[in-house]
Amino acid sequence: MRIFIAIVFFIIVCLIDLTFTPYFSLFHIKPYAIILFLYFFTLKFSPLPALIVAGLTGFLYDIFAPDWFGLHIIAFSTFVYVEIALRDKVYWERMISLLFLFAGAFFIRLVVDVPFYAGFLKSFTSVFTSVLPGALINLLAGLVVKIIIDEKLKNAI
Amino acid sequence: MKKSLNIVYGVILLTGVVFLLSERSGSMIGEGIAYRTILPFRVMLNNFHELIRAKEENDALSRMAVALSLKLQELREIQVENQRLKKILGFVQEQHRLIQPVQVVNILTEAGNTIIICKKKPYTIVKPDLPVVGYNGLIGKVKEVVDDYIRIQSIAHFMTRVSVIDSRSRVFGILKWEGALYLHGVPLTGDVKVGDTLVTSGMGGVYPKGINVGIIKRVIINRNEYQATILVEPFENLSFQEEVFVLVKP
């Protein structure tokens, strides 16, 4: 039941992200809010549902960008898999752990965005014009979300 | 890490790689699934985008409507002023005409001359020699009315003569159909240029002044002749019309 709710929740998040992406683009950089959701979801929930959800989310994203079908599946599931692998090795409550989010966002954007640029030069420049700024945006958004979550936890205690 | 987790990751990764390698089939599977499962969402999204587009279009049209409304007011002012001046100068006032739409039922081309057959509404009164226009310009004149059917002699007819004026240089001429539209009566020194617009001059009493007729496509000046050969392209497509408008005197 829990995994079903998680899947439905993620489908809704994906659709919102895919729908409103053009309206929230900063300098033509996609927000990819789903990276944040995957990151926090994996931290809070059991590994298996997180991995399945990552695979399904990737599949959904591939449906909307079918030119390189499979890229999102690989990128999202690898990101979540690495996060699961590091779960017991990193002290996630620290702010510095958000660097993993930055690295993950960079990796996902690198995998899913760069193949769409024609030519080596354009692909290379896109790393600095699209991938890196995009990862930074995700990092900042992650920071905000983490602060909110921490505040809520403090209040709950 | 659990073995089951590795297996699930392996399966997901393998699925992605398979999709990626068999690119075409992967996208086909994706499209198939998308079509069956998330079609309602896509329809919803498309409707949403349509709504936004419609709103933008609506805003643009509203702005245009306001601009046109202001222009109309300005033109009405000019019209009133024009009528007043004509009255002062003792000019003949142009009678306002009613626009009567009629449905085209047939277009006949006999020896290169175009005749348009139209059906009018039973209660409308249409008489011969009334001018007929389309959305862009002059079509011809009413030749004959039989019951509810009207026979229109288009400007692409050897019998038709239209007195026109160059809207830029005010040079007069007579438009005739000789397999194509030619402007006659313009001397070699007449100021006519390719791209000039010809409008009806109001002379002759059939066509009111100021109806768009055509654009000058070619001007041939032959020194051995006393007038220029001027080819005109009509504004209206005379070989196909769905409806035309008779300008009826009230």
C-alpha cells in the first residue's frame, strides 16, 4: 500500500514537474524538481520502494522525452542506488551532505541533457551553461527544503 | 547492501540499457504506454497549454480591438468632416450601400470569361448592374436576376469595363479583360508603377468609388504606341469563391 501511494505521489510530482517546467525555467535551465523529491524520498523511505520509484519516474520522464529512451531510467535509478549505498556511511543530518545532492543533480543532468546537444563543442559548453547552473539551482532548492524539514523536526521535538 | 536491492537495480538498469540500445522500439513502447495510461493527463496538459495560448491570443485580440475601435472613431470623424466639406463645396454625396451576401453555386468559364452564378435569399431585392465584391476587392457586377439566382459578370469578362484610378498617383484608366486584366487609357508618360493599387474611380455610375480592384503587376512601355500596356492582378481569386457580396442601394 505504501509503495502504491508513493508511486501515485511521484507520478503526480512528475506530471507537475513536466507540465510547469517551461514556466519555471531560469535562463532556459530546467528545474528538475524531481531530483529533490528522489533525494529526500530515498533518505526517508525504505530502499526498495525508493529504487522502484526512481525507475518508474525515469520511465515516465523518458515517455515525455523519447529521443534517448532509457536515459532517465538509468540516471535516476543510479542516483538513488548510490544514495542507498551511502545511506549508512554519510551523516545525512549535516548540511554538507547536500553536496551529494549537487553531485547527483550534476550527474543526472550530465547524463540526460548532454546527448541532446549536437556536436562536441555544444555538448561541452552545455556542461557550464546548463548542467552546472542547473545542479546549483537544485542544491539551493535542496538547502531550502532541508532547512524547512529541520525546522519542522525541531518543532515536533 | 541487500542482494534483492542489487537485483532490482540490475533489472532497472538493464531495462534502461535495453531501451537505450533498441532506441526506436523503446520509444515505441514508451509511446504505446503513454498512449494507454497517461493519455488523459496529456489531454489535460494540452488543454492547459491551449488555454494559455487562447488567453494570450485573446489579450492580443483585445488590444487589437481597442486599437481598431480608436481608428474607427478617428475615421468616423474624418467621414463626417469629409461629408461636411463635400456639402460646402456642393459635391454629389456618395450614397451609402447595404452589403447583401449571396452564396456562389457555380463558376462558369466560357472562352476565358468568368461568370459566377449565385443564389440569393428569397426576400432580398437584387437588380442588374449592382456591383459585387468579395472579401478583398471587386468581383464584378450583377448581369441578370432570374428567380433566386443571380448571374454575375466578373471583371474577368470581355464585356466588363471598370473605370479605375491609381490610388497613389490618381491616374485614371479603364480596366478590360483580354485573357488577363489590362489597364487601358494610360499615356506613356502616366505615373503608374508596379505594385500600385487600383481602386474604382466611381465614374460610370455602376461601381462606387474606392473599391479595391487589383495591383499593377507589369508596365510595358512601347515607344511605337501611344499608351502603356499595363498588366493588373485582381485582388480577388475569380476562379474560386464561396460567397460574394452585392452592394445594394437602400
